[in-house]
Amino acid sequence: MLRVMIVEDEKPILDLMEILVGRHPLLELAGTFTDPLEALVKFRELKPDAVFLDVEMPKMGGIELAGRLSSQDEELQVVFTTAYPGYAVEAFRVNAVDYLLKPVMPDSLERVVSRLMKNHMLRSSLRPPAVGDPPPVRCLGTYETRGKGGKLVSWQTRKTEELFAYLLVYPNRLAGKWQLADLLWPELDEDRALHNLHNTVYRLKKALKEAGIAVDLTHTNEGYHFPGASELSDLEWLRDFLSRTPAIDDRNVAEGEKLFRYCRGVLFGGKDYIWSSGLAAEVSAQQASLARMLAAYYRGAGDDQAAKETLLTYLGFAPLDEEITAELLRLYAELGEFGSFQNHYEQYAKRISSELGVGPAEDIRALAERTLGSIL
């Protein structure tokens, strides 16, 4: 959920925007102002994620105010509101995310919120966890390896990078040399493929050593053994936590929340490795499991808002997940948030039709009929 501050000198327009923002399930109103100077003073205290600024205001225009606010928070997302489309060009010169034409309508606000959320989630996924050191290898949402000092490892060949990816997701087992050769070089004859494998293993060991990453990659006559460790990659970090955690409680919620915020996004950032497609679905299921565990904990603690944010965060990178979508819709229905229910259901139905050419599952359609029918 994004905290939003609105600065608009015309009170009727400010009141309308306050209503629209207040009704949106992904926005939280941090503060509203008709005076830009007052907004500037209160900004540090309110700590909004995004600001909606009127372009033309007395005392200080929106574009000047945006520059002064952004100097205090480089990650602040700015959206301008204006009655004149010609201001759009000037608005983007100060790195505005988007602009809204007055009078602001729900459809145009939805477009802007979608953009704000994508930017927010991208920045959050790239930001290290607040507690503890992140593993040197990231496999979820991206694929990168960092050595001492956080320096990004530059692989000599793409096959070296792919071999490391394979060993990372299948640790603590013997990876047969013929299997690896055929997996990485299926178009080559056996001798040539095996020669390439030997060279690639050498490059991998050399790159990891130079990066200061201690990995004991050993080999036998049959293949190679790669030890797994939760401190090496975010994927192992996630797997380790789930293997020892049947449920989230007060003792592990901080670790679970940190993992959930950090370990998100598709495996290897969607890199097209032939052998990883099935594994990507398995990893997504593990991420969904963690999301459900956290949502269940927050609901039990009476924090329905945190439960909603958790499910929405997961759906931000896996929007077609049927089970999590159904869980979120059930939560909206239980809380009587019918506007949020309808908005999310319609967006989900539209997306699944556009991307998969199908409609929502029968249980989701039935839930929508029961819920939306009750408010007609």
C-alpha cells in the first residue's frame, strides 16, 4: 500500500481527490493541503511514498514544490494534476511518474496507481532487507551475483552463468557430467560438449574465487557436487525458512516478513533456461505459501490491513495466481469492502482473459456472484 499526500489549492477538487484516494484499496491518505508551503513543512513528518501536486498554485507552483520535495526523498513518486495537457512536458522534466487531467476520474487514477505500484515494487525488490546481510546471489526477481564490497560479478560466458544457476537450484546432489554436457550443449557431440563443460567449470571456480565467494565445488569421475547453503542465495534462504517453519508466529514473523519482502519475483528474473520452467512454478508456489502464512498470522493478530497488503504484494509479481486471488477476494468479502472486491475481480478477469484467453475459475465466479449480488 502506498502513502499518498495531496496538494491542491482548490478545495472542491481537493475534496474529490481525497474521496477517490480514500476509496482506492492500494492507497493510504497521508495528508491533504491547500497550501504548498505547509505541505513542504509537513513532508518529513508524513513520509509519503507519492504526492499528487497541482501544477498551478499561489506561493509555490507544483513543479517547484516537486523539486524541493524530491531533494528530501529521492525515491518520492510525483504525479501532477492539471487542467492543461501542455504542462505534461514540463512535468516530466522533473521526473514525474505521470500526470492527471482535471477533473480527475477513477479510470485515470487507476492508470496512475498501477504505474506507481510497479515502480514501488521494483524499488522495494532491489532494496536490501533492513535487517541482516542479503545473500551474495539473487535468484528471485532477477539473477545476479555480488562479491566483496557488493561488486557485481561479470561472467566470462553465458554458459558459465547458466551452469551456476543450475547448481544453485539443485544443491547437495551429484550433477552428472554427461547430464550437464547434454543440458548446456545439446547441439554438440559428446566429446566437444564435455570439453566445454570442463572449461566452464574452471571459469566458474575462478570467477567465484576472484569475487571472494567461498564455494566448495568438487568433482568426481561421475560429475560435480555443489553444497547448498542458506547464506549463499535468496532461493536457499527461502527454502531453508520454509523447511523449518510450519507456521508464522510471534517468534519468526520478523524473519518471515523480511524474507517475503526480499525473496519475490520470478525465478532468475524470467531468464529463458529450458530446464528451469517447471522449477519456476515450484518456486512461485513456495512464495505463495509464505504469503499465505503471513496473511494468516496477520489475520489472527487482528491486522486485516497487513494481511491485504501481503496478498496484494504477492499478486503484484504473480497477478494470475488463482489461489491467492481467491483468498484476497474472500478477505474483501468478509470485511465488507465490496468496492475493492469488485475492482480487483474485474481487473483479474480482464487480465486472465487477455493473457490466457480464459475466464475466472468457477469458484471465483461463484464468489463474485454471491458477493456482488448482495450489494445490487
